[in-house]
Amino acid sequence: MTAEFLQRIRKEVTINLEALREIVIAISERVNRKVQILKLHWQAAKVLTQVESVHRDLGESVCTLLPHDGEGHGLELDRPKIQAKLAEAASRLRQLKKELGHIDSMARELESETVQEDLFKIQYDLAARSASIERVQVVPGAAAIGCSVGQLRLTPTTRVVAIFRGATLLTSLDTVVVQSGDVVVLLGLRTDLKSVVPIFIEKQRATA
């Protein structure tokens, strides 16, 4: 019996150590992503500084190529040299723009991974409490159209947490009138959401 007890303790310790290892790895990965994002933001700031430097140098170069006589009258421009300076600056700016786009793409990817991880944790926390978050798009003819959030008669455990209209996040949700095509984010108990979601995604039946 003592051997079985020790074996069980050894197994539990192994499981706990494995769980601790997974937690440490997850935290390390998250911290590493945030460090990488900060580095990318620093790189982007450095590139923007170089862009400003190119514009400044171009302005100074063009000014030196604008000849004036002693009385301040402008003489003939050295067009070939000015065009060469413009072409050189344009080429450098294209390179910097490409580099900035690459940095932005990498930062967005890392930020997306962080957001996805956060959303997964939120969904897990909600599921553990028999709750969920639902994203629905309002269809034409839905019962919710023309109603404010306060008029929707939602269950006590259900909330509208966000409404998107095109590229806009709507505010003052209590007074916003729901329109066809709106994207509505709902939060609540799963059983109650089943009765609430249809008012956004099902067309009303015509009455005689």
C-alpha cells in the first residue's frame, strides 16, 4: 500500500511539474512576442526618422541648386542635377516605405497572435461558467431592426457588448438603433443566447 501511495504521489508531482512547465513556456512565449513587438515598433520609428532625414536632405540639396546673383535675382535652374536629386530621394523613400510595410506586417501578425490567445482565454473562462460570446450579423427583416438596445428585451443575463457598422464601432449602445448589416457582439449564458440570437439573424414572419 505504501508503494502505491508513493507511486500516486510521484504521478501527481509529475503532472503538476508538467503543468507548471507548460505555464512557464506559455508565459515565456507571450513575453517574447511582446518584446518582439516593441522591437518592431522601435524599428518602425527608426525608419520614419530616416524618411524625415531624406526629406530634409532633399530640401537642403534643392536649395543649394537654386542659384542667385548678388542682387537676389534667380538664375537658370540646374534642372538635371535637381531631377537627379529628386530621383535619388524617390528611390530611397520607396525602399524605406517597403521596409516600413514589412515591419508593419510582422507587428500585425504578432499582435494578432496575442489577441487570439486572449480571446481563447476569454472563451475558456466563459465556457467554464456556462456562458459564451456570440458575433451575429443583422439580416434584412430581422426583428431587431429599428430597435434600440434598450428596446430589444434581452434576458437579464444577456448583454450587447459591441455593435459594428461598416468600419465604425458604435458608442452609446443604449440609444443606437439597430440596422440591417450591423455586426452585433452578444455576451451571456449559452441557454439565454439561444433565445436572443434569432431576433438578429431570422426574418420576421409576415402577419396577415
